[in-house]
Amino acid sequence: MSIRNKALLKIIILGDSGVGKTSLMNRYVKNKFTNQYKATIGADFLSKEITIDDRSVTMQIWDTAGQERFQSLGVSFYRGADCCVLVYDTNSPQTFENLESWRDEFLIQSSPQDPEKFPFVVIGNKIDMGEPAVSQKTVHTWCQSKGNIPFFFTSAKESQNVTEAFTAIAQNALKEEKTYNYYGGDIVIPDEDEDEEEEERQQGGCC
Amino acid sequence: MQNQNVDMKIVLLGSSYVGKTCLVDRFINDRFDSSTQQTVGAAFLTKIINTNDNKLVLGIWDTAGQERFESMSKMYYRKANAAIICYDVTDYDSFKKLQYWVDEVRENEKNCVIYFCGTKIDLLEDESDRTVPMEEIEKYADKMQITLFETSSKLNKNVNNLFLKISHNFIKKKNQKLNSKKMGNKNSTINIKNGKNQPNDEKGICC
Amino acid sequence: MTTLNEQQINENKDSENTSSLGINKDQIQEEKKENENEKQEEEKQEKKKEIEKENINNREIEKENEEQEKGNHENEKEEQEEEKQEEEKKEEKQEEQEKEEEEKEKEKEEEEKEEEEKEKEEEEEEDLSSVQVGEEDLKKKAENFNQQISQFRGRRYQKHEEEGIHDEKWRNHKKHYLVLTQAGKPIYTRYGSDSKLSSFICVPQALVAFVIDLGDEIKCLKADKHNIVFDIRGPIILVCVSKLDESTEQIKKQLKYLHSQIIFFLSIRGTEMLNDRPHLDLRSYLGGTTKFFDSLIHRMNSYDFITDSIKYLKLKPSIREKVASALRETKFKFLRFAILLTDSGIIHLTQTKKKPISTHDLFLLQNFSQDPAFRPNEIWSPLCLPDYNSKAFVHAYLNYIDKKQKICLLLISLDPTGFMDLKTQSEKVVKTLTQDGTLDKISHTLEKTESLSVKSLKIKKLRHFIYKNRENNQCFTMKPALPYTLKSERKRLYTLYKTTRSGLLLDSKIQNKQYSSTSEKEVLIATITDDYELYTVFHPLISKNEAIEGEVQVLNWIKKNEESLFSHNIQFW
């Protein structure tokens, strides 16, 4: 595996509280140390390293609190995100409808260069709890209207489809990865005159 | 501007981690260090080779493949006689990058002869390990009218051949020019009688 | 009459209000008269200090989460064993009375040990450079080879890449440096791999964001023994978590240099890319440069960094003059600096009058040029000198001109196409310096310097000193005596120097100051005047009179040898 192609993806998880965001995270990352900071600073952070196409990808996952008192931190939290995951509870239509405002809120606060092309993924969680209250067709239609957002149905509890969903999230984010032209400091061939002036100044002036 | 001690300037180009430094290390010092780190800046190395009674001082630029050095690279292949554009046979991205370098060199240094070097063939246990099939590479090299070499610095395969070939071609070209000058002189003496001035004509000259 | 005691120094560390006063040297004589009384006072003060030491505690904000994650002391197994052995020996000695003979014997052993280690290192170096790889048992050889190299390389700046945030070992490091973007993506971490730390690195970002949201900017956090310092520079956040006894200002200086190291490679424009594209992973642009950050951090624990000066190599004035004239000859279009330097200090520097180089930039250049990968070949590299011009690149020609690859010629030009010309200039210099044997003389001096120790001054009970010439920002020091040959003691001494200096410099109103501190480990006398700074360290059982006398002796020695210690005429073209 090539050492060089290491990618780090910043992934934001959004959605109403109670839809199972944290359980999804715990299931995927299998990390005991979660829920440390959410109450105090408004987000928990997890990471997972996976391999996609011979590339080592680190997923830096930001599990943000839905609470209002942390709302103003959105700009800082969402800054530089590579992908945003919108989670709803398949048994609660309201949580699905709220995805619209979650998405809008995110786009406003993070102001990506190309909002139309920003990679989102929708996850309908808790399929283990019975027949979904929101039909697949509804979800499909909404996702299509928002630029063909891929969607997945998962059960964090039963560990269904979770890995697949996240792998797709990573792939989606990588697709949008562009190689920008690096621009750094000036590399110019200095003018001959510049140097001559220098000499004159040194010779002419006294000190 | 040219350092008079160096007869021929060769520059190594290509993505980072393809093994440019190892290639030069093998050629000049006959050694291989697998923990060689990414080159920062560029190193200039010299080697004297003897071919067919010709003594040739090679000046070799081992450049950094890192993106941030790309704008600098013009400085290295300026007035270079040959450019070896390297790619790693197990890395597709490095192969894709070949076109970028070919364009760069051809645009800025038309007299520079380009060679392709596929490195790390020791990593191929069989042909299927290649990320790009051999036919495709050969086709591409033909299309670009570029000579293709494949090497292993680790196992010391084909490395000397590569540099010797480059040197031979250089000497050949140099001799051709000298001969054509001589021929040209003959022509011009003839033409002076006719009152015409013919430019050096390399077409009919064999070597 | 007031002398600064430790308590006041510590207070100065934390508050802007300076209550310290110093005395000028004229009062030293008065002190000598009151010898006995002072000794008694000192003993009392010592007791007080010991109690006070235990009680010193600064609380501004406490974070429980941080406390959970931080552990105890750093332990490197090999050194621990060595230290234990050596500490036992030391204690035995101190119980008896100090006999110089025994000291000498022990020192010889130490030196032998050090020499053995050096020899081992050298042997390994040679091995690695001359390995021939054949086809047959290639894999085996390669593996051994790689192991040797990684052991050798790893030995100096251990990255501990396998450590993650849940590892006890990672938490136990005494000092962590973390550099990240405003988006929370890692740029550099001193210990551990940045991928493993990628969830942890969001925490400082969140803290910064949280405080900004409150309309403020976070400067530092103190939690138990930890001082967590934040430095926010545009789109880059730099954090240091330190368990050492350093002030926030000192740590901020270190973070500033770390930031400068980024600029050194990318220029300030390069970092500004993050403003437009906050999701950028800067590591991809800094590829291959991690080692320079590691070595910079390592260098921050050195006497020149502590005193904001540049180390010069002690050299006979005649030799230095020869170098000066050789460098003068390199004058060329667009050439701005010509420097001849070694790891033990700069030999000479020639520059243009218009824009002389700053100590800051020179320090970065020294760090850059010492990389082992640069030694065998001629190097041509773009780099950015933050003080000189943070927006543009200059171009460095680097060449180790002696056989042992210890003496480096550095030519800095504005012209990116100037390599061949500078190569010619370099050849001129080599020719000049080789013809009259100057290069050999320098090599010879270099070898002697590496073993030059404070003991050679034969000043009673002197263990170490640093002298800084304030006029030209140059410093000089020598190898210390026991116990500072031990890494842990040396580190402790650095901290003592740092704390002392920063405390003394806080009050800039007073020009001449003298400070002394006594502890069970050593006696330190620090003097700051307009012209110089001198820090001398003595055996703890030295009387104040003797110490002051010793300090004067050091000063005299410096004055006597000034010509060879410093380069007085910074040359200009």
C-alpha cells in the first residue's frame, strides 16, 4: 500500500436527537471512548481508518449535539467538512422532514464552494423497529431532488448496513476530492536592475 | 550559465514516492536503501562514465516529486539534455501524471530528450500485479515517441542500461551534429560557387 | 538590598506586574561582607523554598476531561536503567565527602561510555552507508538493514507512531505539540501518528471555537501540572501541552518557531490557501518535512535557543579570517547570504548590509542544513525565510565541503536559476580553503570542540555556564560537568535556565541585574547587563563568595578569549 495516498475526511453527522446518531457511531467505530465532550462543547469526535482502492483513509467523524446552545458553533464545526451525513429515524416521519432544514442549516453555516455538489448521504436508522413510517419512494424522491443524494437504511442495534453506509460515505467524499493547484509564495527570477540598485546603494551611501 | 565540467545534464521527474532517489542512488553509489525518505528540494549528483572511448561527465538532478515543487521544476530541466520521467509500476496515479511532465518538458525545453522509467518491477510477482497493463504503457510510449525502460533499483535491474542508453544517444546525437556541420561545410563551399547558402541538412547523413 | 528568590521568579512567570528588583555589581562587595548572615538566611530560605515548591499551584480553568487523559512521567527504559545505576553511584559519593580523585574516575567512565556510544553510532552510520545488496538473500539483508536504519534514525527523534490517544505511553510524554487547521485537520504532531490522533485533534479546535463564540480568544489552560498553550495564527492552530515547569511566554515562543517552520516550507501564502479551501490537508504539501519539525523541537532545548542567540564555533581568529575572505570572494549577483557552519556552531557569515539575517531565520537555516540526507550531495532548494520575506522564496545552495561531511557551505540567493553559478562559487571556496589547509584546521578544531568541557577551565566547582554577547547575539558554552551529562539532569537544567532568563527579562526597566538561586542540586548565578548575559552553575555546596568569584573567573576567561569565541566583524559585501 502506498504511504503517500493518505486521506483524511472530515465527516459531520447531523439529525434530530434520538434518531440514533451516537449508536450508529458506536457501532461503526467500536470505540469505547465516546460521549465525552458532547454535553460540554457540543460535539464528540471519533475516527476510523479504512482502506478504499488501495488508499488509507482516515474518517474523522464529528457527532454534533442538536442542542440550540451549540448552534452558533456550527460555523466552526462544519468548516472544512468533506461530507455531511443526515440521519433520521425510519419510524418517525418528523425526523425525516427535518432533514431539509438540517441540510439548509449546514449549507448556510459551512458555505462550501459548490453547494450543489457538496456530498451528502442520508441514513434512515432503526429499521429493526418495524415497518418504516416513511416510504422508500418518498426518501428516493427527496434525495434525487437534492442532487442525487445516496441513501441507506440501517440498524445500529442489529448492526445492519452500517459499514456499507459509511464506506459509501467515504467513497462519495473522495469522489469530490479535487486536486487543486498548489499556490505558494512568489518564485520569480529577480530583475537585474534590482541587484544593481542594491550595489549602488551599498557603494554610494555611507553608514 | 552552464558549468563547464558537466557534459550532459539529466533530470529525473515524476510523482513523489516513485523511487527517483533510489534510482540515482543505485546508479551512482550502487546501493539501495529502502528507508529513503522523500526528497526535499533537489540534489545534484555527478558521475563519470566511459563508453566506447568517450568519457562523459553526467550531471543528474534528483528532484522532489512533491506537488509544491512543481512550479520549481522548470529550473531543473532548463537546458537539460535528457529527462527521465518515472512512474511506479504498481501505482496508477503516478502513471497518470506522466502526461503532465511530458507536456511540461516539451513546452519548455524542446531539445530535451525524454525517457520513461517504470520503477519497482521487483514488486511484480506476475504481470497481473501491474496497475496498468504492459500493452497500454507501450502504446502510450509509442504514441509519445518516447523510449520506455522498466527498472528495479532494489534488485539492480536495468538501471545501468537506462543511463548508458541515454548517454549513448546523447553522444550519437552530438556526433551527428558534428558530422552534419562538416557535411554542411562541404555543401557551403560548393554553394559559395553557386552563390547560395544552404543550411545544415541532416537528412542524408548516416552514422 | 534585594535579591530575587525563587518565589518571586515564579510570581513573575505568571503575572505582568513585576516586583523583582535587581542590584548592580557594585553591591557584590557589600554582599561579601555580610557572608555569614546570608548563609543563615539562605538556609532558612532553602527550607522555605522546599515547602513553597510543593505548594505552588496555579489554577485558572480546570478541565476534567483533560485531567483524565494525562498521565505521569516519561520513561524511556534504557535511560531509566542507566540513570538508576548512575544515580546510585552519585548518592554514594555525596554521602562521603567529595574527593576529586573519585570524581575523575567516574568521569572517565562516563566519557568512555559516551565514546563507546558515539563509536557505536559512528559504526552504524558507516555500516549503513556502505551496504551492498546482492540478489540472493536480499530480503534478509534488506530487513536487517532497514531495522538498523530505523533504529538509528528512530533513536534520535522517536515518533512513537504506534501510539494513539488511549495509550498510556502517549499520555505520559512530558510535552506534546499539536498543529492543526481551523477545520480540525491535523498538520503535525510530535508524538503519535496523526491518523491515530485524528479524533483527539478536534478537541483543541473545538475549544478554540467555543471560546471565540464567547467573544474571546483562548490563550492557555492550566490543569494540575499541565500548561496547555494555544497559539492561533490565521488558519493554523498550534497547541502545546506541557508538564514541564515553563512559563506560557516560553511555550509561545516555541510555538512561534513551529509556525515559522511551516512558513519556511510553504511561505505565508501557502498557509493562506486554507482560507479559501478550509478542507485542505496541509500534510500533503508538507510531505517529507516532518523530520525538520522533529529536529527543530529537539533544538529548542539548546543554549542558543534559550538565550535567543546563535552559537558560534570557537576558532582561532586567523582561521576565521581566512574563511571570511574566502566567503567574501563568493560575491555574486543575487547572492544574499554566504554561511559556513557546523553542527557545533557557525564559523562565519557574510551578508548584504541592506537586509541582515535575523537570529530567528538563522536558527531555522541551521536546523534545515543539518539533515543527514543533505550530507552526501549538493542540494538546491527553495525555502522561505519568515523574517527576511515571508511571502517569497529564496533559494539555498547547500554543500558539505569536507570529507567527514561536517562543515556545510550555505549560499542563499534570490535567483532560482542560479545553481550552476553558486556551484562554481562553492568550488572556489573549497579550493581556497583546502589549499592552505584551513579546512583541515577547522576539522581538527571541530573534533576538539566536541570534547571541550567546562572542566578545562579549572574553575573550582564550576559545572556549566552560558555566555551571551548581547551586541551581536552570539553565545558560547561548553560541555557540562557531571551530573549534567545525564539527559534528565540536562533537561532539568534547561528548564532552570529558561525560567531564570524569562523571569529576569520581564522587567526591562532595570538594565543590570544579578540573580542567584540555591537548591539541593546546584547554585545558579545569572547576570544580565547591557553587553552580556552570563549564567553560571556550580556545585550546590559552594559558598556564595566562591560562586561569585567563580563567576568572575568565567567572565575573565571569556574576555580573554573573546577573539576566538565570537565573530566580531559580521562581514558585509
